[in-house]
Amino acid sequence: MGYGNDTISDSDSAVGNIDTIALLDGIIPDDTELKRNGSNLEISIRNTQDKLTVSNYFYNDNYKVEQIRFADGTTWNIDFIKKAVLNINGSENDDNIQGCEDGETIAAAGGYDIINGNGGNDIIYGGAGDDTITGGNGNDAVYGNDGYDKLYGNAGSDILDGGSGNDYLEGGAGDDTYAFGRGYGQDTVYEYDSTSGNVDTVSISKGILPSEISAVRRDNNLELAINGTTDKLTIKNYFSTDNAYKVEQIKFEDGTIWDIDYVKNAARYITGTALDDTLAGFNDQDDIIDGQAGNDTITAGKGTDILMGGEGNDKLYGQDGNDILSGGSGTDYLEGGAGDDTYIFGKGFGEDTVYDSDSTGGNKDVISFSEEVAPKDVTARRNADNLELLINGTEDKLIIKNYFSVYDVSGYNRGEAVNKIEIIKFADSTVWDAEYIKNAVSNIKGTEADDILRGFNDGYSSAEETINGYGGNDTLYGGISDDLLYGGSGADSLYGEAGNDILFGGAGNDMLYGGSGNDTYIYNKGDGRDIITDEAFNWGYSASKDWNGTVWNDGGGDAFDGFGATAVTVNGETVSNIAIGAADGTERSITAGGVEFKTKAVFIEGNILELTISTGAGFENIAYSVTNSGNLGSDGNANSTEDYLCIGGNQVKYMYCTDNSRSDPNVLYMMYSPEDMSNPAVYRRTGDNVSSTLSEVTGTVKIYILPDRLDKQTSSETLESILNGSGTGKKDVLRLGEGLTPEDIEVTRAGADLLINMASGADGITIKDWYNNNSLSKLEFADGTFLDRSVIHTMGLNVSGTDGDDTLKGLNGENDVISGGLGNDTITGYSGNDTLTGGEGNDKLYGQEGNDLLDGGTGNDYLEGASGNDTYVFGANWGQDTIYDYDTASANEDVVQFGDDALKLIFAKNGKNLNVSVNGRSDLLTINSWYSGSASQIEQFKASDGSILSNSRIEQLIQAMAAFTAENGMSWNQAIEERPEEVQNILTQFWVHQ
């Protein structure tokens, strides 16, 4: 005693070594206290301050003092010392307590303690505070008590009980038991033990029934929650494919045990809250997910899943697997994904939308109506590409998106609907398949709003639809079948598309597009101003090399240079191509090898291209041959095959392509000679193949190239039979309703459009591009009378101007009748034999090509006929008109038709111009550049009495008039008034009566 606080450090690893602490006389065993403090051994003498510390005594055997010996002979060896200190108590401070290899009972108090039981079967209590406790090897019982503790069992079959607070429990190897109960907080278990036969357990404390525990999967974790509390135990990676993470059983006080299979099945049930939840299923299990209230987003994984939206506007995604999707009440979106999915719908479900884009062969998706819905309660209708299923008498509606669309998710047109729900099933076992739906929606009805309604376009259906837009500005599509489209009231757009359709715009200013097929357009009195666009066939393929590499388009303007060849040999001399030129109806002349060829190309009725090639007189038997390969209307050069076309009894060889690598419109070549179209030769071109039934023909050759619109082509076909509809050409009809007769309509045109105006009011019909080969076959009236295409065509060429200054234009190749009316108008006839009338005002009239009639009317007008045999009208009070006519054609015959007899007409030279005045009036006709040459002269002047004055006698007449004036001392005007008989005698020498 009295030694104070001494410390021993003894490190000796020698085998058999015995170190001793010797206590002096007066110290007996009962006065001596042994205590473990960390790794140190403390020896204290009671009722004194003396203490001897053996450092690291419990660290390992090297630091041990082997015995403590008392003066009375008592000796404490190592085993006695260990047993004396097995119960270790901590302090309120942050203790670091280390057990030994024997099983201790360690009780920490307050503070953030670090405790390690090391070896042995330890019992460890963490006490208050956030403790970190390691049991070490052995079957340990570790209790965290209060605080956020971390418990590690390590090897052995351990019991880990976190107590209150959010604790972390990791058992390690062995059959571990994790305790959990009310008030435990939110604990986490991490178990990884790959030992075969290992059984780990979650032990639920007393008083908790199985019905009070919810098993929920979160990601790969299992959550065991005590209902009605915030207590929750999370087992990390429970659902991992690695079974080492699993806790094998969950055990209740009443003896109930949940094994792994039970837990996995229970965890399939994923339940939302009353909030807007985002819930997800798992790829490795079949989930049952219930969103409950709120606007939830639910996504299943792979597997056969059940998704329930509950209340609210939910989004459900089934993904892979054969899923069941039920939106519940609200406006829900359901997307099944791959697999045979079932969509539940019933009364009170609201307006749901289904999108199913699974085009897998043999796939069977189902709409299943709930028990209270019978087939008679459901109306099926089509809206655009969507199928709508309406429960009658309710606001409930199921929309199946893109049910009728032929496009898959990549945008590829598969030629048939790909987003179908295959079966619609009712509780009474009634089944509606895809064919039933097609028939059920053949009557497609719109609403009073602006609807978009579509007929079938699935590539194989022949269902005939009736599509009624009702009110609103609707857009209607017929699809491929023979459809009836009725716009109803409003400004509607109707598209017949393929098939023989009936288009009825109804009230309002409507747009009607017939598309392919023989369509009928219906118009009733009071239907407003409708516009009809009927399909124009577009050749749409390239004609290369000998055809100048252009793309053929209907309506003219294409160049055809080199008929079937790149070189022509005539009488042994190789010459350049016979150029046909533009398809504008103009006859052209070219000399090749001493032979004059006349050529012409024009699109005629029915979108048929007419080519004409002829030779001049005296060349009945000319030898022609062709060198170098080319293509007759081909879409590209390829291997060539020869055939022969005969002109004048001799063969003209041409080339055509035999390559089928391109897909272009089929073309029929019909060759006739002579021009009376007897002895036809017929060519049917498919791709670039041409088959011939050609016979030798003579004279002028006409070649008719047609779009492939005939059932068959044989040598018995004639152009007339084709134009009259013996083949399958388009025969579209406009049918006018009751109360409209031919007297009630006015036909005219605006540009290439045909206008059918009602005689009273602003109503009428516009047929777009009529004069660009988009014409209808006839116009029918309710009384059975009709106007055919040619009559309507001619009627429409009558165009009238307004009271203002108009610019009016004719059409190439048409015989236009154009009247300017009031105002200072500019009128151009273009090619064709046109009739142009200026009316009142100072007008400008241009006839251009063709045999035109130009009548300026009142006012000071400018008239220019250009090429062709033109007639100029000049009447009483016509004003002061000017004619400019420059035409170099040798056989040209232009005429001025006067409204007065020859006696009143006074001819005079005015510089290079010729003036014609009218006695007694201010009217004056000036012919510009008359004295510049014959090309600028008018060949004939006709008076109202039928007499004719030729241009060759004009100068002689003027000289005779001058001579009379000089001899008689009076002007010609005076002579007309005072001595008309003498004037008449002079005139009869020049004017000739017909």
C-alpha cells in the first residue's frame, strides 16, 4: 500500500515464460479488485488510491502477466483473472471497449461507444447513444438499445436487436436473427451469407400479428412496415438474383413463418397513396400495382403484371409481358407494350385512351368490358385513325389510338392497320373481332364541332363507308373503298381518295377532292361555293436521252426531241434527230436528208399525248433507219431491243428499253396511220417492256401515248372507243340537285379552273385544273338531262371581264371566247382559235398563235393577232384602233371585217402605217408598219356589204382616190357625200363582191 498508480508493460512471447505480480503483506485477496479497462488490466486496493495497470493485458497473450501472488500464498492465474473481469461496464463517456476471446457481458452506458466482443459468445448492450458494436466470432447477442446504432454480428449465429432509433444491422456468416418491433424506428438489415443451408430470421416482437405487417418491394430491397406506424425494416438487396442477400424467414410470435416464396408473392402488391405517385414494377416478377387515389404514373416491368390506376388521371405502362391494365375512374392513359394485354373498361371509368403498338404476329390484345356493360350498351365509331367505344347514356368513352393506322412506330407503311386491339370482349362472352369493328364503324358520324373523320385505308378492306361530318368545319377522308362523304353544314374538306366515291359538301363553301376512281360530286341549290379538285394523272417518270432527259407531266410544255432515236438516216444520209418539240399543239417543220418532216405534239382529251410525224408530198417511199440506242419514253437507258415503225411503206427502226429495274406507270402506245386512224398498231408498255402487234402502215403516223387506264389493249381498240369510256378510264360526274336546270347555271373559267356559277346569287362550283386534264366526264341534272365533257369544256372557254381594268388570258391549245366588258382591259388568247372582244374602254388584245378573231369594241384599242389567219373587227363608233399583225407565213390570210360598207371607208398612207377612216365619223383604224413589208399587212378587208379588198390593191386604190381628188378639185370625203355614184364606180374596180 502507498505505491500509488503504477503501470506495467510486459511483452514477452517466450514459450513457458511466467511473469508474476507479487502483492506485499497486508494485502489479502478480499481487499483486491480486478477491472478491465479497454485492453488494460487494472488491479486496485480497496479503500486506497493505489492502482496497478497492466498495459495491453487483453490485447494478446504476449502482454499478459501470468500470475498474481499474495503474501498468504494465494495465486490468481490467467483463467481466474479473465473470469473475474467478464462483466464489463462502460461509462457515460464515449467508451472503447474490447472483449477478449471468452464470452463477455459488456454493458455500455451513455456516449458514442465503440464495442468489440472479439471472440467468444458475447452479450453486448450499447446503452444510450449512437454506438458501433461488433460481436466478433461466436454466437453473440448484440443490443443497440437507444440511439442510431450499427450492429455487426460477424461469424456465428448472432442475435441483433437495434432497439429504438434508426439502426443498421449486419449479421455476417451464420444463422442470424434480426429482432424488430414497435418503436424500433426505421432499421436496415444487410445480410450476405452464401453458406449452403444457412437460415437467417427476422423475428417480429410480441403483440404484432402477420396482418399488421406489409411487405413491399423498393428497387431490390424488401420493406417490412408495421401498419399504422412509421416503423419499417428494410432488408437490402433481398430481391437480388444472388440468394446470399436473402433472409430466409420472417417469424411471428404466433408461430406464423413467412418463407422466401411467401414474401416474394406478398411483395408483388405495390400500393400507392392518395398523392400523385410514381410506381414501378420489376422485370423479375409479376407485379400487382394499385395507384389508389391521385394522378399516378405506373410502369410495370417484364412479366404478367396487373396495373390499377384507381381514382385520378393515371398513366399505366405495361411494357413486356401479358399485362392487365385498368385505369379506374378519371381520364387515364393505358399502354400495354409487347405481349397479349387486356384493358379493363366499364361504367364510371371516364374517358380513357389505349395505345397498343404491338405488331407481333399472333398477338392477341383484348378490351374487356366489366359485367354491367352489355354489347347493346356500346357504340363503336371511328374518329380519324382512332377507334372510340362509347357506353351509351354515359360520358364514358374508351379511345384506342391509331387503331386504323397503317403506319408502325417507325413510320413504315405496312399496308394494313397495325395498332389493332384484336378482341373486344363482354361479360356475356360476346366477342367483337377486327372485322366486326370495320363493319360497325362503316357509318362514321361527326359532331357539331370541327371533326377529322377517316374511312378505311388498310390495304385490304373493301368496306364501303358513309361518313357524315354534320356541323362544323369538317375534314373527311374516304380511304380505299367506295365511300359516301357528306360534309353537312360548315366549310368542309372532303377527300374521296381511292374508290368510286360520292362527295356531297352540303351547305357551306366546301373543298371536294375526288382522288382516283369514278367519283360523283353532288351539289344542291343553296350549297354555297364549292371547289372540286379531281385527280390528274401525272406521268411522273423521266424520259431520257432521245427524249431530252425531261420528266413528263400531263398538260403540255414537255420537249420530245428525237423520235425514238439519236440519229436518223434518210436516203443514205445521216442527219440529226427529228425534233417534235414541246407538247403545245404547234406544228413544226424540219428538213432532214432532203426530206421535210412536219411534227406536232399535244395533250388531247383524256390526258392522252398525241404525236404526229408526216412527210411532204413526193416522198411516199423514203428509206429510214436508226442508229444508236435510245428509249421510247423510258425512265432510263438500258439494254435495247429493236422494233419497226413504217412510214411511207418503209421501216423506221426505233429502240426501247427492256430493263424492269424501275417501277413507273404503265404506258400504252397506240400508233395509227393514215390519219383516219384505220389499221392501228397497239403497244402495251409495262415498265420498259413493249410488246408489238404492228402492221405495216403508210402515210402520216399518229402516235397516242396513254396512261395505263384500260382493262386490256388490242388492235381492235380505237381512239374513239377509249375516249368514250370502253376501257376503265376515270368517269367522274357532277350531279346537281332538284331545282337546278341548264338554264340556272353559267359556265366559265378562271385560269385553268372551270367555274359553274348559279345564275342568281354568289353560289357555284369551281372545278380545279379542268383545263389541265382534270375534267369530269359529265354534268347531270335532276331531270335526267346532262352536259358531257366536250360541251362543258367549250362552255367554260367563255370568259367575261368585270367593270374594271381586267387582265384576261386564254389557254394554250384552246379556242377561247373572252370578253373584257367595261374598263381598259388586256386580253391574251395564246395558242388556239380564240375570239377576243374588248368591249368598252381602251383595250389591248393579243391573239398570238391560231386563227383568232379580235374585236376591240368601243374605245381606242390595240389589236395584235400574231401568227395564224386572224380576223379584226372594226365597227361603227369603234373609236381609234391600232392593228399590229406580223406573220411571215406564206399562206397567211388575215382579215379586217368592217361594220360599214365600202363606200364609207377611206384608205390613206401615214408614214409606214396604213390609216382607214370612216366618212362622217371620227373612227380611225391604223395598221402599223403596213409599208414595212407583206408580213405586216392584212391580206383582206371585208365590208359590211360582203365586198372584199385584197392587200395587193390597196396602193392602187389610194392612187385612184388621189387622182379623182386632183381632177375634180374636191376631197374624197366631199365626193362620197356629193358624188357617191362616181365614187362607187371607182371602188368597184378594187372591191370584189363574193
